[in-house]
Amino acid sequence: MASMVMTTGRYKLFEIALAALIVTLYAASTCEAAVANALKKSYWSEVCDLAKDSEKIPKLALHNLQAAAQSGQAALTRLLRLMAYHEIKRRSTVDNKTAALWQYLAKKTSAELQGLAGSESTTALTATRDAARFQGAVMDFMHLLASTGTSDNKGCLNTAESGTNPVQGHTALEAAHTSCGIDFSDVTPAAETAKLMGPTGPTISKKNGGDANAIAGGATTCNINSVKSTWKMVDDATGGNPTVQPSMGGNIFTVDSTGLKMDALADVTNKAQSHPFIHAHHKATLQLNTPKTQFSEIKVETLGQDPDFQAAARYYLLGKNPTDSSGDANLQSKINAHYTNSVALKPIVETAVDSETIPKELTDNGTQQNLGSITDAGQLLKIYLHYHNANIAALNNRIEKLQEESTKIQTPKTAEDKQKLCDKHHDSKTDCDTKDFCTYDKTESTDKKCKYNATKATANGVPVTQAQTGEINSALDRCTRHKDKANCEKENEGLAAGAKAHCRWIEDKCKDSSFFLNKKLALIAGAFVSLVIF
């Protein structure tokens, strides 16, 4: 009886021990299974989406750089066309509203070139570099995980949330989710910003991450998905605890006590040291987040807010220092008063200018072209200089002619012809003496009183008719009749100090001082006429 009780007690103890062993083994097996499972598709697919989104950065960078270059070229081309057109039409001066537009186009050209040489290029290239680094780190890790898949249900990426069908290779990875594909073709410009990066970090639905129990399930034997203390990437047999915290896939993944872990990514703003890849990509995305608008035409309605136009408008339209912003509140209304609107301005600065015909002698291809079809800055400058120099030559020629006219004798070719002109004024002493080559002689007969006077003609001055006795009736003859300096200067005797002399001995001749005044006035008038004409 005692023997049976002892046997029963031992049996009970065995059952308890066996149950404890079963629980321990079950717990161990379930823990190992969770650790070795593959990543669920809902997680790794969003990681691919985030990496794919980074491809928009170099596209936007290229778009912005090209827009800057094209804007500078467009502004310079428009400026040179306007300058050439101004010379073609032989306009004299550049008015203020035209000068403001010219300076605006020059400033815009300079600003765009400075941007390309400085901050714009730096931002674009830095963003491109950091986006490429991030995508490369992520996709290299994803390709590694995809390469672990086998046909016997082993691998690190699951094609679903559960089950045992792992992704087998990077081709299968792209087939399972297209965002996992990498575009190796040449970068093309696109005015589209990255969409999956917000103010503080990624905006994907899995941005808060999760441990191995949340992110893994299905296929087994993924050594990367093992606990940090015995991480099988250190030793496949027994595992090992890495000294430095592992960071994989562009700082998206690490390992902890549960196994492979997706880090919390909602805020990466202060993670430059711990998460350099995704932090730099996030920073670059925030800096390069606006497509650049390319300049193509002058838009009157927004000129007041354009920093490239403000300095010119202050100076030419408001009459202020270019840096004086005190009148900027009235700037746009002043602009509207001068240029009306874009619709009204375009025919003046574009349509008329671009339709101007340029002769084949001035084009690079030897054919007649419209000014608007010429885009090469060198050729446009050549056209401008051609007409500019032609206008200067014409102006100089006109000035020379006016100078000649102011000094040469305006008389017929022969003395006989000159006398015929004087013959028209025998009946009027005033009319006769007014002529610069006729003198009225009251002692002559009625049909001979107005005579040609060679001495007077040589002096080439406008006569001042005065009533005189004798044969000399012209004020001009008062001087020209003298053949020596002494008698010439006697005409000035009795004049008050500082008074204008009647006669002067110049170049061995006695000349009326009014001649020199008339000569100077003629030159001034000639120059003025030239400015008006040209």
C-alpha cells in the first residue's frame, strides 16, 4: 500500500516536471520562430516607397538649375533684342520707363547667373547627393534581404503579411512592389517635389516603426532578424552582441531584444548623429521643395514684387535712390500707370521687336531673319553694334555738315549769280542789307542800288542793317572795310569798359564781333537739330 502511494506521488511529480518542460520548450520555440520570421510586405513596401520618392529630388534639382539658366538666357536675349530694335528705329534717347525695363532684364540675367554660381547650385547638388545616398543605402539593404529568399520557404522578405512565400531576388522584389525598382536611366527634369517627407520626417503610415513581433511574420530562418545579444550576423552558430548599435537600410532598421526592428521615423530632425542618412535626406527635401518658375516674359501685374525690378523702378519711376524703399507702397500703381498691363506691354516689347526684319548681311546663316528668331547673344550684340555705329556715324556726319554750313559762305557759285539775287532787292534797303552778300548803295540808280559785296560775303556773318552815309551802309562793312589792324581797332574807341567790341583783328582781317556769336549759335542749333532728328 505504501509502495503504491509512493509510485503515485512520483508520477505526479513527473507530470508537473513534464508540463513545465513542455511550457519552456514551447515558449522557446515560439520566441525563436518570431525572431527568425521575414519582414511583412506592409512594412518593407513602404520602405521602398520612401526610397523611390527620393528619386524626385535630382529631377527637381535639374529642373531648377535648367530654369535658372533658361531664365537668364531669356532675360539677356530680350534685353539685346530691345537694344537692337532701339538702334534700328534710330531713336535718340532712352526714356525712363524703357530704361527701367532694360535694367530689370540686365539685373535678372545677373541674378540668375549668380544663383547658378552660388547657393542654388549648392542646394541642388547637396540635395541630390543626400537623396542618392539615402536611396542607395535603403535599396542595397532591400536587395540583400530579397536575395536571401529560397524555394523552401526561407528568407527575409515575405510577399504577404503571413504565410511562407518569401521574395526571391531583386527582380522578384520589383515585381512584388514596383517602387522597389531603381531607375538607372539619365535624370530628366521634373517640377515635382518629394511627397513622403514632412516637416519632421517621413509621412508613411509605418513611420512609427515596430519591433520584430510587429514587423515580421511568415517565412523563417532570417538570421538578420535575431536578438541583439546573440545576433547571428556576428556568429551564425551562437550569435554575438555587437559593440555598436547596428543601423541598416538608411538608418531605418536596427536590432533589439526582440530581433529586427524598424526605428521610429516620425521625427528625425535631431538625429544627425544616430541617423545620418535619413536625417540628411529629410533636410535636403525641406530645402529643395519648390519648383522654380522660369522667366519667359515681363509680367506687369507682379513687377512691383519682383526684387529684380524694384531697384530700377525706384530710380527711374519714383525718382528715388535704388535702395530707398519708402515709396514701395506706390510702386505697383506707378508701374501700372507706365505699362498698363501685360497685354498692353507685350506688343511693344515683344511682337513689334520680334517681327523686325534683319537683313541677311547681319545674320550668321546668311539669310534674312526676324529679330525674334535670333537667340545667340553674340549675334544680337553684333546687330546692335552695327546699327548703333551707323547711327553714330550719321550723327557725326550731320554735325560736320552743320559745322560746315555755319562757317562756309552761303552764296551762289558765281559773282554774276550772286548779283542776280541782289537785283531782287533794289527797291528795299532793309531787304538788301539783310542779305549776307548784298549791300545797298543809295547813290546808284534805281535798278542798281542793291549790289553784290564780296567782302561782306567772305565775312559770312549776319549783317546788322544801320543807316549810314556814303557808300558804306552796312554795320558789317564798318569792320571789313579796314585793311590794317590800327584802323580796325579804332572802331572800338569810346566804348565803355567791358562792352562788346565792334570789330576785331583776326587772322589778318578786320571782322565784326557778331560773326563769332552767330557762328557759335549755329553750332549749338545744329547739335540740337541732330538730337531731334536722330
